[in-house]
Amino acid sequence: MRAQDILPDHVNSGEFNGVTVRKGTVGAFLANARTLQAQDSTEKARDEARADIIDAVPAMAALGIFEVFEISDPALRELVAQRRPA
């Protein structure tokens, strides 16, 4: 399966397990995770990244990301675990 089989170029979001997920959600989650881990990130940047990660957790869970991949960073893993839907 290819990306365009899930969301074609002209489609910007889809519904997965009852949650609307925008195209780019996974990429944004990864970029925010890198911001949290970067030594040179400001506290403001980390706070914004943390908030964006929290906002993305329901979409990531709906996609099944957390059933396939384990988060290796302990702080990020805990942040996500606290916000995962039951």
C-alpha cells in the first residue's frame, strides 16, 4: 500500500476509527518529538512541541501508531501514555 492509497493528493484528511486525521499528522508528531529531544531547543519551543504532541495523540492512536511502534524516549513515552485514549 502506498500513501496515495490512504489519502490521495487532493484529500487533506480522513476519518480513521472515528477520528478525523489531517495529512501530515505523523510528520508533525515526529518533528515535535525531535524538538523535545534537541539540546538547543528553547523552553518555549519545547512547550509548544509538547502541546502539539498532546493534541496529536488521539489521531496517532486512531491510526494505530502506538500499537506498531514503541516510543524509545522515556519522557515522550510517558507524555503520550498519559494522554492516550482508553
